Amino acid sequence: MWITDLYSYAHSSNRGIRMVVWFNEDKETDWAVFGGVNGEGNFRYSGATYKTYSDYKSAVTRSAMLSSNSGTPRLLTDLQFTGQ
């Protein structure tokens, strides 16, 4: 699947990619890995059901990815990220 291919490409040691930003929108194609019209899985929250892709969850939970967990130290400050 293309999600797995994207993250495999990003994880390749010779690429130097340090961050992947996801455009979670259902636009000209279904880029939404959470809440779009496609996906093989479902996630229920507060009575609502959202379509999901299990490949996305597998990719972002790999050990090479930093978590969004607030306990994980940042590699860049907000100012560094914006180039200041």
C-alpha cells in the first residue's frame, strides 16, 4: 500500500528524512488516513465512527518514528522549526 511505501522511503537510512507531515484531507484523492471516506478499519469515539488505515498506524508506531507523546523531548524548538 502507498502508506507503507511512503514510510519505508522515509525510513531509508540514506534519505536523511527527519520528519513526515501528513496532509489529512479527503480532497482530489483520499489523503485522509483518519476520517476520510476510505480505509479498511473503523475507530469509534464519542459515538462517532471514523474510517482508518491500519497501515498508517503500523508505520507511525515503528521505533524509528518519534511519538507525539508530550513526554518525548523535541528535536527542534518552535523557533528553530520556523527557521528563526
